Amino acid sequence: MTKILSKSKLMRGIQCEKSFWYSIHKPELEAEISEATQKLFDEGNAIGEKAREFGGPGVLIEGEYWDFTGTHAKTQEAIKAGAKTIYEASFLTHNFYARADILKKVKSDWHLIEVKKATSVKDYYIEDAAIQTMIIEGSGPKLKTISIRFVNNEMVFPDFENLFATEDITEQVRDSISEIQKKVKKFQKFVSQKEEPKITIGPHCADPFDCSFKDHCWKKVPEKSVFDLPQMTGKKKWELFEAGKKKITDLDPKDYKGLVQRAVEVTKSKKLFTDPKKIATALADWKWPLYFFDFETINPAMPRYKGTSPYSQVPFQFSCHVWDKAESKKLSHFEYLHTDATDPRPLIIKSMLDGLGKKGSIVAYNKSFEIGVIKKLAEFDKKNREALLTLCERFVDPLPVIRESVYHPEFLGSFSIKHVAPALIGKKVSYAGLSVADGSDAQIAAEQVILGKVTGKARDELIQDMLEYCRQDTLAMVEIVKWLMKAC
């Protein structure tokens, strides 16, 4: 039986021929789709549906994703019946299959429009559209133009008429088709080839996407590899790896400077690095009481609230632990979580301003994010603009203190709080076992709660999980700052 190759499978081959071969011969090695990845797929589908709304009347080709011949036949029928606009038009050429987001006929000419959730045209869209064009023209109409319809991030809610922008890529696609045809011809041989292609790991494993076979291909990469070095370009890391210097301990710290040198020294010695004087100097300007503050945000592709644009960061939750004075062992805590479809910003603003007081430093790990969110809130709420901007002036940040003055072997090149807190504090601030364990999980949970996708006991449990996660983030900051104070 002839193996039908979809456009997505061919695009996999363009990224890595071994990945393509695995997808045909050893699909069991593929990692499961994560909730975060599924969220991206769902967003893309929603954007596609919205594009159809604005595309006008047309024929939607419906069918199961595996029904290649059935959807192809429906498309041919629609063309013969004189359809001017076809959504999800499906074409089967030899053993290649593709679906077109929008196919439009203007007079006697056909135009292909591919819809993307990104806010600009990416380089790999050209290859993607070239494969589409090759397959469509192999069993369907000749295309006059090929375009990408992408999200216009300058659109402001509720002006959905301007949600999309369109860019013609016909010339680039035509220029690349012959090369695409050569690659595709090569892929066909892999379908019957018993031996996997001899391709080593490389930058292609994550360009343009993280490969779903990466866990398998990277299983021989050692722990604390050169890929776990901070402040080094990916190109340089690959040069070291390919030269046989795969582990950080294979390197000589004398060959490096700054953070790279520090990481090599610490990893080889297995000893923590600290600079007590720098830590003390940095903390000296912090003012009591200390407010340990963290936002969780959603950034929907299709904006929902007044004045927001696609992918705007909108806060729906915060946690704040308050430490009144150094000699006190007690912490107080306040928080907010929005749980319905109304605009969360007015209540977030009120709760923040009520709880954060008029004095004291506001501690945020990577404060630029929190400050950026608050500045957007100030644009939204003119009445409280000055009060919100005053909050921005009070922020302090333990991240640069850690980056400049502390390094632990278990940081693994990352200064993320998810790496730093467990390394310095241990299991007391571990995120392991939490149902909501990172920002991506929090966004997914928020969408389920806010949009009413979960109800009853499941909803109540998810809300508690969200609260627990955000509290853990601010508690982790408290423990990190306590650790820094002891270190100096």
C-alpha cells in the first residue's frame, strides 16, 4: 500500500530527514504532544476559524484528518460545481496530500491564502507554501498568487475587521519550488528505506521547531553538557560539542571569561560560587517592608478586552507575600485570581493598590515583566495611572543579584527561578508534584476556568491548583532573598 505523505510530514523532512524517517518507521519513539503544544495548535485552529468568518461565503471541505481520498474528492466536486471560495480545500497528488486554508477564484484565476497565527511572515512559510503549491497544482488549479494571512498585532479590540494582514509571497514560492521538488523526491526513498539516515544531532533539532524525537536522539548527550552553559551562543556550543568537548568538565576555565568561566569552574569544582560583597551592596537599597510579587497572565491571539491587541499580556492573577521587617519570622499574604470571562484588569488594579501600600520595595524575579504589565494597566486605567506608575518605581529584582553574584552547578546555565530556587533552597520550594507547575500550565488552567471549560469539583480543584502555584512562586522569592541575606 502506498504511503501518503502529508504536507506537515514533508515539512518535518525539510527540518530533519532522520525525523521524517522516524515518523514513518518508528513513530513509537515520538514524544507525546504536551498541553502547551496542544494550546498552540488550538490557537492556530481558532485563528483559522476566524479567518473563515472574514473570508465570506464559501464551501468548507469537512472530513477526518486521515480521509485523504474523501476530502480530495469533495474538493474536486466543489471546483467542478463552480465554488468561488473553498475552505480547507484538499488535494492528493500521487502520494502527497495538502489542505489549503483558503482557496479563492477571482474571475478565472485561483489564489491560495495560508493563514498563520504568527504576527509576521516567517522564512519557513515559503517552503511550507511551496509544498502546498506543488501538491495543489499537481491535481488542481494553477495558482495565480500565493499569500500568507497573519495576525496584525497592531489591531486593537474590538476592531476585528483589522485582525489580519496579508503578504504576497508568490515570487519567493515560485523561486523555491524546484528545490522543494528535489527534496521531496528524496523523502520518497525514505519511505521504503530500512536503515535510518545517518544524521547527527545539530541546530536543526530546534529549528524552526523543537523536534518531537529529540528525547530519543539526545539520550546520549551527557548531563551538564556544554548546552548547559550560560551566556554562550548556540553556534559556539555546537562547535565545542562537535569537537568532542561535550561536557562542561571537558573545558578549561582559563579559556573563557565572565559567566562562562564561572560556570566551568563551579561545575568542575562542584562548589557554589558567591560574592558576598556584591550581594550586600545590591540588597542595601531595598526598603522594608518587602512585597514579593508575581503576576500570571494570559496572552490570547484573539484579544478579548478593551484596548488590548493580539498576544497582549493581560494579568488574571497575582500572589504577594509580605515580610514586614528583617527580624520578623512571619509572613502575611494576599492574592487575586480572576475566574470568569469579564475583564480582569479593574479588579486586579484595585486589589494591587489596596494591598501594596505606599512604601517598601516590591520584589519581582525579572521585574521588567511585572513593570511592563503594570505600565499597560496604567494606559488602560487613566484614573489610577499615577498610582500604578508609582508602583513601578518601587520594584527591585533578585535576578541580577543572582546572575552577578551566585552560581550553583545545578543552575545548568539558567537563572530561571525554576532552576535557581530548587538549587539553592532544595525541596522546600520545589515545583515537582504541582498540578500547575509553570507559567504555561497556569495559562492553560486560566483559559479553562475563565472560559467555563471546566465546572463543578474539577473547576474548584483547578482554581486551588492555580492559587497554590502562584503562591509557590512568591514564596520561592522569599526563600531566595533570605538565602541571599545569609550569604552576605
